[in-house]
Amino acid sequence: MKNIFKILAFVVLAAVIFAGGIFTAKNFLTKKDLPPAPVSKFFDGAKELSGSIAKTSTGKIIEVKNGQRIQDAVMEAKPGDVIRVYPGTYNETVYVDKDNISFQGVVKGNDWPTLEGDHKLNDAFLYSGNNISIESFKIQNYKGNGVMGQSGNNFVISYNWIINSGVYGIFPEFGKNGLVEHNILTGIEDAAIYIGMCDNIDVRHNEVYGSVAGIEIENSRHALVEDNYCYDNSGGILAFITPGLPIKTCYDVIIRNNYVLNNNHVNFGAPGSIVSMLPAGTGIIVMAADDVIIENNFISGNDNAGIAIVDHKFLADIAVDPESEPNPDRISILDNFMYNNGNNPIKAVKAGMLTKLDSKGPDILHYGGGTGNCIRDVNRYRSFGLETYSRCELTSTSKVVSYLLNEPVPPRTSTPAERSRLTYYGVCSGCHAYNVRMVGPPTITIQAIYKDNPKGIADYITKPVHKRKDYPEMPPQNYLSEEMRIEVAKFMLTVQK
Ligand code: HEC
């Protein structure tokens, strides 16, 4: 009898906490009563960049209304300007190669400024400037990225609603000091929020569902992933070192106060991509990353395992990179609420658990190497492979309010050659692959036409003429500076794979 009461009390508690999760989600969806953002010094700065920009911006406000193009406003804009976009449908890719530009969507009731890719366009926003903010846009049906940043520092990407938009929903790459908050994303083929090779990033209050990976912190440092609601993805929250990238480390990541529920979606990642290899049904996955703290998350209903801490050997087909250290080291699992995970584990996990006379998948799984890992209270959970874990001394991360910096950081210094490489991989490679046809002809074909003639390429991309009947028109790349057009052309001629 007593036991029954205990179980009842537990179920009621679980239901209350669970309802809390759904309640939060509803609020996200209606954008009413959003939970207050944690207070940090930088947040005032962020507000200056986003919310209160109209009052504090140094430049003018350029208005864009239905029927006009956002890109035209970018061409006109000077650093400090706000581009205010009214409800309407905008079929375009917005390229931003300038600093200090704020994009501010105006949402009136259910009418959003909507960037519509019609399953034809690759990207909605591509920026490479510093101090860019992108707020309150609906972005749908793009093939590549919703919002992608290349090397831009001090960015704010907030209050956007990104639906079925390609490989990555929000993808800042090589950025420092950035905030991704209050976005809703769904239907993304790889990571919905993908923090790639960045430093000092907060990802908070986002709702991410129906994607392959919900939130991924990859080869990045000093990242706080907090108060997010991740459900119905194949994997909920990931902290990864992916081999083969120019930056080799991922450390100092806090994953805290998130709801990570029912991440059992069939994995629809593109064959060959790293995430396509992930077994569906895992709440939080740490692969090879170091100094990750997992605290006070609500992790439930993930059919393979609640938390998986793994080394590179976990993914059989992963490329070997002698320069990336493959083991997860100094991972701290503090107290988390874990319940009803592991209902349908993958074979290997099931086989492991059977040795413990349990047929369900574990709350927490460790696979492979790694040193210095710890857990607060191992007896609270069903676990596998944690024999080498010590008891964590740390009880809470409450001292860390934010990983954003107190002052905006200066632009990342990079040589024209580096920037041209990034532009090629960030922009051109969305449509041009080395030796296969994509949206545009293969790079190898272009190299044959323009051998020793980078200026020819630079001229073409400024004002492309439609040459091939069996291809669409190429969009002009005249938003790139003249210098960059020549540099990227030179780079394109050197690409070898
Ligand atoms: C949105 C897709 C898209 C993007 C992005 C794109 N291209 Fe293209 N590109 C095409 C298409 C489509 C064609 C074929 C156009 C035609 O033949 O009419 C093309 C053709 C070309 C050609 C061939 C010109 C010729 O004379 O045959 C060059 C050179 C080129 N692109 C360079 C670039 C560079 C450099 C970039 C990056 C800065 C880039 N493209 C970005 C789609 C794209």
C-alpha cells in the first residue's frame, strides 16, 4: 500500500513537472508571457542590438514592405541601421556582408514577415558581418540553412520561427559572443540549432522539435544551453567534437534546466552526415567533448537512453582525425530528473543492459574511453558503463549566469584568403560541388572554363547571364565586395575535392 502511494506521488510530481514543460511550450508558441531571460551584463547590450534597437541605434530605419526586397535594403544600409521588415512574403536569400545591421521583423497578430524558400532557395539569411541581429522572422522551406553566420561576432538571433528549412536551422559558424534565444524550430534535417566552431555562446529558451538533432554544440567552447524545450527529435541536445574540422576542441559546455523529452523521431539525416549515424531515441549525447556539465534537466521518454557519453568509436563510420582527441573527459553529471527512458533501446545497448539483467535502455550510458568523469548520485539512475565515474564534488553551476562577454568583442581578424575560403564553403558550395551536379554545374567544369581567369569568374558572379537551359539562373553575388569576388574566384579555381 505504502508503495502505491509513493508511486502515485511520483506520478503526480512527474505530471506536474511535465505539464510545466507543455505549459512553457504553449507560451513559446503564442509568444505571450515568455519566461524572463536570465539577467546578465551583456543582456543589456543584446537588447540594444535587438529589442530596443530603434531607440538606441545610431543609424536610420529602413522599412521593407510586402513586394519589396530585403536585399535592396541591405545594399542601402550603413552600419548602425535597422532594417524593419513588415508582414509579407519575401522569396529571397538575404546576404549581409556589413557590420552593425539589425533585422527587425514586425509581427502583427498571425502575420509574420515570412522568408519563403519554396523548396528552391538554399538559404534565408547568410551573414558575415559583426554585430548582426536577426529578430522575429518566419523562415520556411529553404534547402540549406535558415540563418547562417560566417565569422560574425556579437550576434543575436532571437524570436524567429523556422520551419522545414533544410540542413541547419540556425547555424552560426566561427562566431564569438552570440546569443540564440526564444526561437522555435522544426523539420530540420541535421541540427536545428547548430553552434559550429564558436566561443562564448548562450542558447536559451528555444523550442526545438521534429528535427534530427535538436541543439548541437560542435567544436565550440564556453557554451551555455539553458531552458530549452527539445522534444520529438532523433537526438535532443548534443555536445560533439566532430573530427576533420579546422578547430579541434569542444569544452566548457553547461547543459542546464532543459526539458529533453521523447526524442525518438526516425532519423532522416542525409546519408553520410554524422547525425545520420546517430541512433534515434537519445536525449543528450556528449561525443568526445570535454568539461561538460549536465545539470537539472528533465529527461524523459527517450527510448534508447537518457544521456549517452561516448567516444569517437561509438560511430563506426566516423572519419579518423589524428588531431582530435576522441574521448569525453571530465564530464560532470549533476542531479537531473530522469524518468521512463530506454523503452526501446538499440541492439548493442540492450545487449549491455541484459548483462545487468535489465531489458530497458539506461538513463545514463557511457561508452568508450574518457577520464576524470563524475556523477553526483549514481544510484538515482539506471546506468551502464559508469564504473570509472567518481562522485562529483561540484553541486551546482549557479555561479555561471551567462557565457556572453561583458563587452562586444572586436571582429575576428582573418586574411582575405581565409575569408574567401569561408565564402566559398558558406555560399558557393551550397550550389556547386566539386565533381557532381547540384543546383549549379560542378566546380571542376567551372575550373575548366575559367582556368587562369579568376577575373572572368568575378565578372560572371557579379551579373550572371543564364547560359544553360537545364540549370536555373544563378543569383548575382554583387553583395560581396569587389575584392572578395576576386578572392573567392581564385579560391574556386584551387578547390580539389
Ligand atoms: C543559389 C545557387 C548558386 C549559388 C549560391 C552560386 N551559384 Fe554559381 N551557378 C549556379 C547556377 C544555377 C549556375 C548555372 C547558370 C547557368 O548556366 O545559367 C551557376 C554557374 C556558375 C558559374 C559558371 C559561369 C559560366 O560561365 O558558365 C560560375 C563561375 C559560378 N557559378 C561561380 C559561383 C561562385 C564563385 C559562387 C559563390 C560566390 C556561386 N557561383 C554561387 C548557382 C549558384
